[in-house]
Amino acid sequence: MTPSQFREEGKKMIDWIADYYEGIENMPVLSQVKPGEIKNRLPGSAPQQGETMEQMIDDVNKIIMPGITHWQSPDFYAYFPSNNSFPSILGDLLSSGLGVQGMIWATSPACTELETRVMDWLVDMLGLPGKFKSTSMGGGVIQDTASSSALTAIVAAREKTTAFKSNENGVAGKLVAYVSTQTHSSLEKAAKIAGIGKNNLRAIDVDGNFAMKPDALKAQIEKDKKDGFTPFFVCATIGTTSSNAVDPIEEIGKICEEGNYWLHIDAAMSGTAMLCPEFRHHQKGVELADSYCFNPHKWMFTNFDCDCFWVADRNHLINTFSILPEYLKNKATESGAVFDYRDWHIQLGRRFRSLKLWFVIRHYGVEGLQFHVREHVRLARDFARWVDESTDFDLVVEPLFNLVCFSHKAGDTFNIKLMDTVNRTGEIYFTHTRLNGKVVLRMSIGQSNTNEKHLQKAWKLILTKARELILRR
Amino acid sequence: MTPSQFREEGKKMIDWIADYYEGIENMPVLSQVKPGEIKNRLPGSAPQQGETMEQMIDDVNKIIMPGITHWQSPDFYAYFPSNNSFPSILGDLLSSGLGVQGMIWATSPACTELETRVMDWLVDMLGLPGKFKSTSMGGGVIQDTASSSALTAIVAAREKTTAFKSNENGVAGKLVAYVSTQTHSSLEKAAKIAGIGKNNLRAIDVDGNFAMKPDALKAQIEKDKKDGFTPFFVCATIGTTSSNAVDPIEEIGKICEEGNYWLHIDAAMSGTAMLCPEFRHHQKGVELADSYCFNPHKWMFTNFDCDCFWVADRNHLINTFSILPEYLKNKATESGAVFDYRDWHIQLGRRFRSLKLWFVIRHYGVEGLQFHVREHVRLARDFARWVDESTDFDLVVEPLFNLVCFSHKAGDTFNIKLMDTVNRTGEIYFTHTRLNGKVVLRMSIGQSNTNEKHLQKAWKLILTKARELILRR
């Protein structure tokens, strides 16, 4: 394909995407296909001769699109937001077009230095401590996901505790890590991958708001120490996936400080709220953290993948992950004057990760981002009020940010049936969790274009389907 | 930004990228900036109010572009190819635009099923064994990088060997893994992360072609077993980074089969060559592999990131990485009829990874891809012949694929000086390695638009600068 053909095909693709967003509300949010339906419509082997873009786009329309669940629909309330914006798409397009490898500073200095700058901006934007800035001992790096951040943090903590002996000799001894019963599953996955073991990950009990109990954490640590274990890592969450609970950062942080345990804060879901000063009391004590992550690819209008990860002391990270084969040696690295981000995460290779984040922040400006976050929170509070005022539904927890947890009074089976019935209409899509053993419905309100009208439609639909199901019993 | 503004801005961006490729040969390949130069030109804090795309593109042109090393230039011969193509950019753009999360089948069935199909296509395209197909016990998944594939393989192997006890209790015992002295550094990184430890990774000696010696592997395994260690994992490479050496897969595979050790094949660099049947003798014995990866984002015209990873028995993988919190439970997963790719890698979230690969394969067709691979190999052989026929340079190894290793007879210091001098001209960019302790220059020939004319210019420039430096001594 020549540059001039690319001009033509590229512009068609831009129009395709614009058309998609203009018509997105007319499509069923949840894909209605059966397992194997898409695969069976695709040929069993690759074409020998090249095909035209027209044929490919035709297949996208006919074969792929029926199998898409529309995460960008304003009627999408499932799981978590994965919201997108046009400036983000353009930043990502530029990154694809440039096709640079940012594994080390020398392989494209702008790729490293823009990332450093943008990550420093975000420290201020989110009210995070100055120690996370590149100008201090810390620094930030863009990871792909919070799962990778969690793994990176747990491995760095393991090395800090064992004085890099685990990197040398493998994991020995009895290292234990702490999370709450509500912590994201990626921490369990990370503990397994890092050779800590699931049985050495303690799930601490939570209070009525599903936040970790610091006393229970303290008691477990004491018990473990008595039993000959070595506590080394605690993960506190700002906005759990199930219910958006916030662990008491300051109290947990003090326990970590006293024991010299690594404190990782997982703010993947709700860190974006910290753009607004009125929510920052939720992260009181954040200066005690050794590492912190949040996901612009969830609630900050940045398309997947983009997870921001900071550490308070980058030497722990670099000493843990650094590898320097001959073919990557260069003067800039030897000078010590540059960051080589390859030493800050699992991967070696990396695309120009910060471009889209830079575009998003500059397009919206801090005030624009704050405006949209506040709107989503306001909508969540409206929805919570409607639930509260209804006769058939209960509000399970008061929403702190943009997630509403609620349930119909008719019990677990009914709630699942109601959810499936509503989702099958294709009008909206939402999902469930389980809290205190009971099924809870979740409305995660954070898509870029969701407004009051969409939410009212959703609530009306849920009420209508609930009544129909009750009548049919 | 409204859809209609996006149409306008998006088309400008498409033109920007087309302009970039049309003018890429006029820019210095290697960025000439000093550490901090880019960062210092970027403001210290984020804008409060939104800015226009025009301002952002203006900054891209003025601030970012001087800090770009042009990996897509036809004059780029450094490290490894990271070649790109317009269909790949369009596939990636579509993925950004759709913004779907493919973490589980249910969150966008097409995202999972297209990936399964394309990965099955590639098994045939590369002459890999049928056991890697989704229709057998195996299957493929797109990872971000070969580093992640290596980590995934080593962790799955660890669990297979310890009957999932490491996942439960952490790494204990004396597991040992085997690589060659030429194996990629990502294996050492993976061994560290997985809690195996660097000291339990044995670097086996290589022969005159830098390929692992199977006898040395066998001897080391015997010694380790006698010393009470548990061998569990061997990595064989098809195309090492330093010199494109190929380990003897069949002999290594038989050793693994006999001892029941996991055999991972890292074909990140040169797996693309297997598109052409005449190179497949290099992977003789591949049916003995437990896992295999290659990087379309290196040499197969697919922009970063895209690493293809297969396993012979997907149950080992899934049982190792599976996590199923309540909020991800759904009927399709429970039915067992679908793949949830989140259980096949480190991350939970994932974008629509297969679209760009699908576009690339369909655009070129198998024959088109073969044509370009053969061209690059032909160019590498031409270059090797020029080196061989010259009086001042030595060919270090006969090139098997698209990498030429050579050196000037004047010694290490001179070679580094020559490389730096040539790279500073901005005309071409190439890098070095060290083989048998000596500095070796590397021409990695694999950019999408590199042709004979570019290569002739490169060789002429290297000759000229070498003569100038000799005269000036």
C-alpha cells in the first residue's frame, strides 16, 4: 500500500469510526452471538494472494460487528468503564504510525521524555506525593494494565525484602503478602507468578463498607511473625471492583511504615476521581505508599491500554528488573542521565505509550477532565437516589464515586434473571457481583457519552422488566 | 470532540502519517538530541483548559519529532526490524476506535474468535505442528512481547513440574532452567520474576555458529540431577538477537522429551522466515516443543505490539493463570465452549489484538509475505558477499536470515568508533554486539521499504567512513 493509497483508505477508516460512534446507540450493547458463530464464518486458512481493504472492511461489517459488545456505547454499564475519546484514538494512531520502539532512551528519546513529563504532570493532577516524581527519587512509567503494575510492585517488594537474593537464588523462606477479601484478583495472579504462592497471600477481613480492617491486618501480621513468616507487601485499594470500596490508606500505611512493608495502592478503578480535590480525602495517607497505580484506560477517556504506575524509589524497581545485554549498551545509558523504561516493567519492547495520554490531557485540560468526572459521580448519585426511593430495590452501599451497587428484594435467582433479561434486550448492558454472599447488581457509570437521558432509560427498563418478571412468577 | 470534528482531525492525522512516510528518508535516522532536551521543552504542568489539535500537532512537529529515532526509515538497520505497514496501522486504528475489552469471550466474542482463527492460520503458514491449533489440545494467543511469552512459558512449566504446588505455596526446591549463552535476556528476567532465580538458570555453551551444544546441555542436566536439582525448562532459540544463530531444535527436543522438561522455542527474531518452506529445516523437531513464540511486530509488517504465542496443551496454561472472581462469571465461561484469553497471559484486560494481524495477512497474502521475507534474505546475502569480498572487513558468521554480522579488521575500538561516526551522519543507523568477546557490527535488514539502493548507500558510507578514519589515525 502506497502513502497515497493509505491517504484514501485511512480517511475511509476515519469515516467508518465516526459513523460507528454516530450510530452506536442503534446497536444491541451486548453481542448476541453464540460460541463459535464468528469463528465458523471465518475461512480456515489464510489467503494465498492479497485482498483489498474493501473486502476486509466488508468482513468487519458483516462478520466481526455482530460479535462486538459495545464498550463505547453510552448504554454500557457493565464491569467498569473503558471509556474512549477521539483525541485518544488520534494519539494512538500517531503512535502506530510512528512505529518507534521506546525500550531504551536511545531508541527514541522523545518517547521516554514525554512519558516522564506526562507522568510528572499527573502526580500534581491527582494530588499524589512529590516523591513519585522523576525529579525526586521516584518516578512513573506507563504499564499496560494494573495486573502488570501489581506484578511489578510485588516483585520489587520481594527483592527489597530479600536484598535481591530471590532474583539470584529464587524464592525461599516464608514471605507473606496482604490484601483484603475485596482486592482485585490480579494480586492473587501476581503472587502466583512471582513465586510467593496463593497460600502466602492473606485476605484480610473487611468492614460494613467493604474496606479492609486495619486491626485485622495488624493482628494477622503479628500472628504471621510469631509463626515465623516474613510479611513484606500490603495492597490497599482505592475503589474495589465489586463495590468501589476504599481501604483506609493512612492506617494501613502506618502499619507498613512501622514494619517496613511495601505498600502498593491499587487505584485502577477510581484513581481518576482524584483529579477532583473534593475526593482526595479518600487517599489521605498516600504519601506512605511505595507504589501507586491508576488506569486512564478505565475512566479517563484513554483507550486501552494505559495504566499509570509510580514508585517512590525507582532504584528498587530498576535493580529488580534491569538487564543489560551487550547489544543494548549505549552512551546515554552509561551516562546515567536518562531513564530506560524497559527496566521499569516486565516487557522489553514498548510503543510510544504516552502520546495518547498527552493528547487526552491537553484536549480536555484539567478542568475538562474534572467536569466529566463530576458529571459521572452526579449521575451515580442520581441513580442511587432512584434505587433508594424505589419500593422493590435496595441500595447496597452508598456510592463513593461512579459505581452503584443495588439489588432487587426478590433474592439472588431473581436478580440474575432480571439482569439477563434486561441485557438480552440489547438496550443496555450491566453486570453483577457478590457481596456478603449475595448477588448484587452493578451500574458502572463512566462511558464518555453517557448522560442523564441514557441513565433514565436504563432505570425505566430495569423497573419494567422487574415488574414483568414478578407478574410472570 | 464531536464525530464530525474527528472526521476532520482524523483525516489530517492520516495525511500527517502519509507525509511522514513520504519524507522519512530526509530525516536523520538516529535522533541527535541530548538527554533532557525534549523534556525541558515541555511545560512542567498540565494545561488547566483544553487545547486545540492544531497546537498539539504543532508541538509534535517542533518538540517531539527531533527526539524520534526513525525505526520505519528504510535506512534503519539497528537492533532488529520493527517493521510497519499501512494495513497494520489501519487495523490498529480500528482496534483503538472500537475500544473493546477482550478479557473474556463474553466481553466481545469477535475479539476472541478472530484471534483464535488467525492464530490457527499462522500454525499452517509457519509449518508449526498441529498440536498448537485450537482444534487440538493446544492453542495460540497474542501476547504483547516475547518477554511476556517467556515469562508465561516459564511459569506454566514451573506449575506443570510442581503439580501447581508453586502457585499454592510459592517456589520451593531446586528448579533449574536452561538457555544458551546467546539466549535473549528476557529469559533471565523471566526466571527472576518467576522466583526461579538467576543462579538456577544455566547458560549452556555454544558451538562455532553460536548455537547451543546439545551435549553440553545433556551433561549439565545430568550434573544438576546428581546435585539434587530438578531440571524443568529449556529455551531453544530460532534466530538469536546477537547473531541470528539457530539452536538444534530436534536434538534439544529429544533431551526434553526424555526428561519431561518443558521446551519453549523463542523464534521472536526469525520465526517470520518460516513463512517460506525453504527455511523450515531450521525448525526441524518443532513438534517436540511445549510452547513457541514469534514476533510479527519485528519482521512481519505488524506494528508494535504483537507477539504470537502457542502452547501444545492449553490446560497447563489455563490451570496456571486462571482466576475467576464473581464479577467475571458468565454462562459462556461456565459452558466451557469458549476461550477466555485473560487466562492465557499476565494481563486481565486486552484490546482487540488480532485485527491488525488479520489486516496484514489478508493485505499481503501468504505469497506477498513470502516475497518480502525472501527479498530481505537476498539483500542480507548480498551485503554479506560485499563484506566477504572487501579487504578490510570480515564476515563473522554466514547469515541464515536477514542479519549480517561483520567487523573491521582494525579491532574493537575502531569498530565502535566507525559505528558512532556513521550513525552520527544520520544517513543510516546500525548497532553492535559482542561475539566471542569481540565487538561485532550488525546490519539487521528488515524494514518494510529497504531495498538494494538503500543497502548500497549504507555499504558505501561504511566503506568511506572506515577509510577516512584509517587515514586520520
